[in-house]
Amino acid sequence: MPNDDVQTTGKVTIFDVAEASGVSYGTVSRVINNDPHVRPATRARVMDAIQRLGYVINRQAQSLARGQTHVIGVLVPELGNGYIGEIMRGIDGELDQAGYDLMLFTTHRRAAKEANYVASLVQGVVEGLLLVLPRNPADYLGVLSARKFPHVLIDHQGIDTTSPAVGATNWQGAFVATEYLIGLGHRRIGFITGSMDLGCAQDRLEGYKAALRAHHLPICPELIYEGDFFQHAGVQGANALLDLPEPPSAIFASNDVMAMGAMDAVRHRGLRVPDDISIIGFDNIPQSAVLLPPLTTVQQPLEQMGRVATQMLFDMLQEPGKRTSRIELPTELIVRQSTAPYRNRIG
Amino acid sequence: MPNDDVQTTGKVTIFDVAEASGVSYGTVSRVINNDPHVRPATRARVMDAIQRLGYVINRQAQSLARGQTHVIGVLVPELGNGYIGEIMRGIDGELDQAGYDLMLFTTHRRAAKEANYVASLVQGVVEGLLLVLPRNPADYLGVLSARKFPHVLIDHQGIDTTSPAVGATNWQGAFVATEYLIGLGHRRIGFITGSMDLGCAQDRLEGYKAALRAHHLPICPELIYEGDFFQHAGVQGANALLDLPEPPSAIFASNDVMAMGAMDAVRHRGLRVPDDISIIGFDNIPQSAVLLPPLTTVQQPLEQMGRVATQMLFDMLQEPGKRTSRIELPTELIVRQSTAPYRNRIG
DNA sequence: GTGAAAGCGCTAACAG
DNA sequence: CTGTTAGCGCTTTCAC
């Protein structure tokens, strides 16, 4: 066998470097870790050897020896949805600052398998876990808590658990938005819900109802359409609402994506937004600002939620005892041009 | 110090299990790895101990000993964009089947730091790398190739490198789409480009021009608006095009997001799609099917690109020598309702 | 079948 | 300042 070092590409170890630079094992380690107790000349010699040999540290071994990986795991239900993307942006940014790496898991993956796959999979490689919008976390939350594995939920809402979590004030956001519509003179306000298995969707509906109640307006079941957070539901919801004998003059969709669907449906019927129908969304995804008309919506501090959750996780990592609680970040009404004062419909 | 085993949560090792079940060190390892050379009774005893102690394998140590991590890295420019989400879905699915985990890196992170951070960061923890839509890969592609580090580019296009890659037939897609518009009778066709620093954007523009040429139609510079793949560019592009003394009767946007922007702009001017202006996009993102009207577009097999790239990477992992080439997956024209035969404008 | 022992590549005392 | 030496937790020959 002539050259069997083809396989060995990059297989330069700390030992090779030591040999090449004529120092010992541990000294190379010191150089690598910027230990100040190394004579400049020695350091230079080692650095040189590192360059020449193309040595690169083996994180795997380092992690094992040190007992920490500097990797945190993020569990998301799915990718490609702008909503989660925003949260991820926050997580990513925070992780970057701290020099941590990110391991991504999708819920659907292996969802069928053992409930504690999260814990077992993660053990040893991930120092902590961020759970984004968990759907049925009952499966693994127990394991996580029992093992005292550091983790925090993001946008959980309404899940009965003691796990630390960060969410947004969905109830208040919906309340304020509804109140704004009422202030504009609207009396019949349609509502398109999100997936009702999600706490945030429930909270938004409750906020809407509470605002109606607060202003002594009736809560009409026919004005509440059950959606699922997808655009299609916005289209169908708006159509259903507009087909009512006594249609609403404003529609509040539980998220921007459905609001966009509703806007399309409204226009498709030859009605105008906001002249004929006011529309308001929830989330304030980037796109909603560039629609025509720009969408009035309730901003959810998505990126910030990601940041805060990550910081909380770091806190837990540093002080295992510290009981970090659940926090809710404020939502904010963003008034743009898809809403207008109530006036009688021409028809 | 009363109980100091709080820190030790989950710190059960293979050694503890061995002791508890009265077997040796290595036997436990055999059980864990489903080695058939273990007497059922022994296996049962070990399994029991594992259960009782709540032992969970340390992937870190396993990886070090085995010399493989079962983790592959994915480098993306950004999250939260539906386009990348689709690709990720494909990657994720394929990885799942193979039992691999996914480490996510964003380009912006540490982008400023050393060019070979990719290689160094990745060494030892990631077995291979998937580079999605790399913008200026010149920085690290060299290192990757030099080290023969397994990697494949996704939707690279026009980057002069020998790295294996998978893309889509952008040129052909644009050609076919333009030809379709011409077949509909359109003669002045506006074009909104993508970020021209991306190969795919260039290819699409060239495909458009080629189709025009093939049908002996003039290529008018004023009909080509330089966009950037974002919605806003679609709005501005459409406005610029429609403000022309001799506006186009159809607009071809280099991606669906800009096509959506263009649709909004057209409608905002009181014109109708497709009656007054035909609009065609590129990508076929999920949303484009639920627009009103549904968008005619060129489908890019995004998810499949992710799948194929991942498979290519696995091939490389198994046969390091094997020279996998660059492949292009076919695009396909999806005709929906945003395009219609040409007719003279009323105005 | 099962035990013993030699690493995987690195860190972290502990001497000197 | 630098060399030496135990491990980190697991895999994997090699014997018995």
C-alpha cells in the first residue's frame, strides 16, 4: 500500500503538532487555549507548526474532556414559516454572541418514536434546549423537568407546566386591537381564530371577546370563524363572514397570514380595504408592511422572544438552582392603512 | 456537604451500569450497540440496570471513540425565508431517514471572522457540509476543497468552483415562461430581476432574453428592472414598468415574492390581473397557489434539491473517492390564473 | 459469551 | 514556563 494517508486528511492531532514543534503535548494545548503561561517564542514555534500542518482542533474531544459542548438544541415544529424564522433569528443572534452553536431538531422527525427521544438524543451533546411553539410537549416535558435538563419554552401559552417559558401578551394584544376597531365605530367585528389547540390562539380569542364585553357589545358566535393560521383559512373565513345576512364591517384575523388571505377574499368580491371592510392582523411579519394597503396589526416581539429565551437558558446553565420564571413580552398595536372608521356600506 | 449529586443529574455512565448489573464494562457497550453476542439473560440484566439508573448514552464520547459524529452541518444565509425553508425541509427529511442530526450555521454569523472558520469550526463535529445559496463562498470553498472536506452546494449557480452542487434549470425555466407569455400574444414583456450577484438571477435574465431573441422580439433595456428578490422590488419594479410611455402587457418577476409585490402594485393602480396585465413569477412557493388570482409561475423543486444534495453528500461520505458532479433539477411551468392572452388595453 | 485493556484527541491538575 | 500524567465515556480488538 503506497500512500494510505489519503484517509487521514486533516487527521493532524495535538500530538503531531507537539512533535513538529519540539514541545510537549500539554504545551500545545496551552497555546490553543490562549493560556498566558507560555513563552512567546514557544508560542510562536507552536503556532508555526499548527499552520504548517494545518492542524485544527477536534471539538469533539475537547468537549468530552471539558465536559461541555457549547451547543444548544432548538426544537421547532417546522421550518420555512416566517414566524418561526423571526424567533430563530433572535436565538441565532444571541447564541452567536455567546459563541454557542445550534443544533436543530424538527418535531415531526421521530415524533412517533419514544417520547423521551428528546432527552436521550440530546444527552451529552446539547447543553440546553429551546422549544419553539411546542404542540404536544407533554410527551417530553416531563422527562426534561425530571432530569432537570435546562430548557425553556417559546410561545407555549396555556400549557400547564412549570417549565420556564417566554411568550407574548396575546390576550392584551387582541384586546387592544379589538378596542381600536370599536373606537373606529365598528360594531360587528368578525374574528378568524388560529389553531385552537394552541394557547396563543385561545388567548387571542379571549382578548377579542373581553374587549367586546368591556364595551357592552354582544359576542355573536356567527362572527367567529375557526381558522388554523394558514392563508387559506383567511380566505374562507372572510368569505364565510361576508356571506352572513348581516356581515361585519371589520375583520380581525388571528395572524397576518390569514389577514392577507382575508384581504384577498375581500377584494375578490369587489370590496375595498379599508373603505368597505377594515382588516387587522396579528404578528406583524415583515411582509405585512409592504402590502397594499399596509396591514394594521398587533406586533409580536418574535425576535426578542428568541433572544430573551436564549438568555434565560444561559442563566439556567450558569446557575442551575436559579428558578427562572415564565415571562410575557408586550405586544403592540401597529396602526397602518387596512383599517378605517366605520361607515355604512354603499350596498 | 450533604448531597452533591445534584450536579450529577444524568451523569450515569456505562461504568455505573456495569457495576449495577454485575457485568463488565464492555458488555454493557455490547448491549447498547445491539451486539448479538450477548446472552439474553445478561442482556436483560443490563437493560434493567439501564432503566433503573436512567442511563443515557453520551453521544459525545461515542463519537470520539467511533470517529464519527452523525452530524452534518447546514450553512444558510438566513432563516425565515420560505424559499430556504423548503430546501431545509428536504434536507431535514433525508437526514432523518439516515439517522443524522443537523447543525445549523448562518452565514452572517462570524462572517467577518477568519475565512476558514467554516473548516475549523466544523472539523471534528460535522461530517459533511451543505451550503445553501452561498453568496461569496470563495472565502471558504477553497479550504473545503483543499481539505477534501465533504460538502455540496445548493442553488449556487454561476459560481466557478469544482465543488459538487445541485441547482435548478433557471435558464430553461425563464425561457419557457417567457415563451409562454409570447405564445399568449404578449409582445412587450417587463422583467424584474433578482439580486444580480446571484447566478440564478443571472440565468433567469438570460433565459428571458434568449426567449425574446428566439422569437425575434427586441430586448428593450427599459423593460428590464433590476430588483433584489424582495417584495418591495416587485412593487417598485411594476410601478416603474407601468410608468413607461409604452408599458408592458405582461410582467415576469424573477421570484414569486416580487411577483406578489407586482400584483399589488398593479391593482393599486386600478388595473386588473390578468385582464389588464399578466404576471408570472418564479419558485412556486406555497403561498403563490392561494393568491387571488393564483399565480402562474415556474416551479423550482426546492425540497427535492435539498433531498438530492443530502444524498450526494452521503454518497461522498461513503465513497470519498467518488467524484460526484454538479446536477441541475428541472423547473416546470405552472400555469394558473395570473396570466391571460394579450389584448389591447382600454386606455 | 464475556472480561481486560488500549486508545479516540484533548484538558487539567500537579510537579518541577 | 513546560513536561507528565490522569482521566472524559465509550468502542473495539484480543484473549479466555
